[in-house]
Amino acid sequence: MGCSAYCFHCLFDHGTPVILVVSSKKVGFIFRLLQLCIIVYVAVYVCWYKRAYQERDSVISSVSTKVKGNILTNSSAFGTHVWDTSEYVIPPQGENSFFVLTNAIVTQGQTQGSCPEIPSEFTNCQSDSDCKEGLKEIRGNGVQTGKCVQYSETIKTCEVLSWCPLENDTVIPKPALLSAAEDFTVLIKNNIQYPKFKFRKRNILRHINSTYLKNCTFNHKTDPHCPVFRLGDIVTESGEDFSIMALKGGIIGIFIDWSCDLDFNERFCVPKYSFRRLDNKNPENNVAPGYNFRYAKYYMNNENTETRTLIKAFGIRFDVIVFGMAGKFNIVPTIVNVGAALALLNLMKVICDWFMLNCLSDSEYYSKHKFKHLKPKDESETFSFTDQSSYGTP
Ligand SMILES: Nc1ncnc2c1ncn2[C@@H]1O[C@H](COP(=O)(O)OP(=O)(O)OP(=O)(O)O)[C@@H](O)[C@H]1O
């Protein structure tokens, strides 16, 4: 063929695929079934469940909390004592979490001096030779003076320089000192935003007015949007008993889920609350249970000596954990996912061809018609068909 004829063919010939229509119920059924599966997968999983047509953004949030409630206790450590929020919330404000004191071991009137150590296998002694001057026992309460002194009528322990008298935390008050703290309430203020969509909202929703806020308490059924929570309800919803947890303390997670579909009206984007215990409560691994720490209140006594009250505080720390993703329609993920769905539909044709050429009794017959071998024109003027035994070897 001359160069000009070749160019002519290139410019004006049109190539079109030959379509082989196979009237086989089996192949037709499999093809439609696979197509249906793909359509269901794309419609249900990709579009409805995964919302793959949406652009997504994750939540940014800020949290502040305020606990309220007063209780009256009558204990040997404090006498008759009214507890208010400034006393049992430690520290007064925290980052995404707050701690409520529920139990305490109190050691009153400690001053700097020397006193016998609390008895233990490391501190018990018979004579001064069992104690070492200057020894700082990590788990002890002070620095040893080298003397062995009487702790009680029958027990002698090494003397230490420390804040005396020493704390004895072997007995924990039972029931917990502030077990009535379950009636305290906490107001959680939570502001969120999805910067990609310029969307902002807070958990004190538009319909909540100050009268409602003053009187409501969160309840999943009756007041699901009230941002005031009763501590006892939070602990009960996380599957715990407040009076037991109050003894040694623990950690509870308050989860706020802000997952939103921003294709719908903004008013449907509301927080969903759930509660779970976060620290270990496995009864088989109950070494070091609960949550506690120590702090002291300092003052000058009548002799103008610095004195302190040491408090080993047990309580429940509530961690507010905000999470969520928002989605909004966007053309780019829509095109990508429609393209992927179309590609999958095309893949079905390949699977059906394979089935037709390998699994049916007439596969040889179909194979013969599926693959055409066209010989060069100078060898033969006619088309010929060649037997094929398997798909992919034309
Ligand atoms: N833990 C809580 N339980 C119940 N209501 C609360 C709680 N914390 C705050 N509130 C009430 O919610 C409203 C808003 O609280 P916010 O702290 O913004 O205002 P406030 O006037 O400083 O509150 P207050 O002075 O009463 O502590 C107030 O009416 C407040 O009394």
C-alpha cells in the first residue's frame, strides 16, 4: 500500500468492535446477577453506608466543665463538714477532664520533725544497727536518722526525718467519705467546628434557654440534649456502681459524638453522648486498682510553725472525649466513585467471558466465534476462524 493510501485509510476508516450476542440463559443469568451485586454494593455500601460521594472533615473542639452540688459529712477526720465544689473538684478547672473527690485519707497537723516509720519488712528493726543514717528509702516516708525507735508497744521501726506524724493509708474509709457525690451535676460546654465546611456549633443547642438549662438533667429518652449530667447517672450508664467506684476511684470517659451529614439541615447535627469506664477494672488483675493522688493544705500553727494537713485523695476523673466526622457532597469524590463503579461493571463482562469459555459444555463453540483470526489480505481474501481451547489464547 502506498503512503498516500495508508494516510487515506488512517484518516477516513472507522474501526468498531464486533458485539457477540450469546443467547445462553446461564451466561445471561450470571451476568445479570453480577451486575445486580455491583449495583447493590455501589448503592448500599458505597453511597448509603460509606457516603463516598462526600468530602469529609474531622471535628475540632473545645470543652469546659462546671460541677455543682453540696453535701454534709460527719467523719472522724473532718467532723461535721459541708463540702462544696471548690473543695472536691481538684484542680478547680482542667483540660477536657475534671476530678471529683469521693474518698480521702486525712493526716492532720503534720510538721517537720522525726518520728518512727510505718511498719513494713523494710522499716521494722530490733536495734540501731538495723537502721542506716541518711538512707532514703524510695517507698518510705523520709530520711532515716539511724535510730531504732518504738512505733507501738510491740513494734520497733527505724526513725525518719519527715512530715510527722506519718500518714497511715492501710485503712480506707468505707463507705466512701463523699459517696453522696453521685447527686452532683456537671455542666459540659462543648464548642465544635468543621473548618473545611465553615461549620460551627455548640452542645447548648438553640432551643435550650436559661430556664431549661437551670432545671434539666441529661436523660437519653426525656432530655437527650441537656448538657447537665448527674454524676451517678454517668457512672451507672458506664456499667459501674458509684458507691463501689467511690472507694478507690477510677476514670470514666464521657464521649461526645458529633458525626454529621451536612447535606441535611444544620439542626440535625446534634451531639450524641455515651459513657464508658476507661481504667482497668478487671477483677482478675486487681493490683493497684483505682485512681488517687496526694495533696496538702499548709498553715501556721499556734507556735508559728509551718503545719500541713495531708490528704490522700481518691476520686473519679471524668475525661470528656469529643470525636466525629462530617461529610458534604462534593463532585470530585462523586466522579471518582462513579468511575470505580463503572470499571467494576466492565470487569463483570470479563468474568462472564471466562465463565462462558471455560465452564459451559458449549465453550468450544463460543470460543470459535469469540476469536477471529484475520489473515493478511495477500495470503487470503477471506476471513478464517480458528479453534480455541481456552480464553486468552486467540
Ligand atoms: N453543674 C451544674 N449543674 C446544674 N446547673 C449548672 C451547673 N453548672 C452551671 N449550671 C447552670 O447553668 C447556667 C450557665 O452556667 P454558667 O457557668 O455559664 O453561668 P454562671 O452564671 O457563671 O453560673 P453559676 O454562677 O451559677 O455557677 C447557670 O444558670 C448555672 O447555674
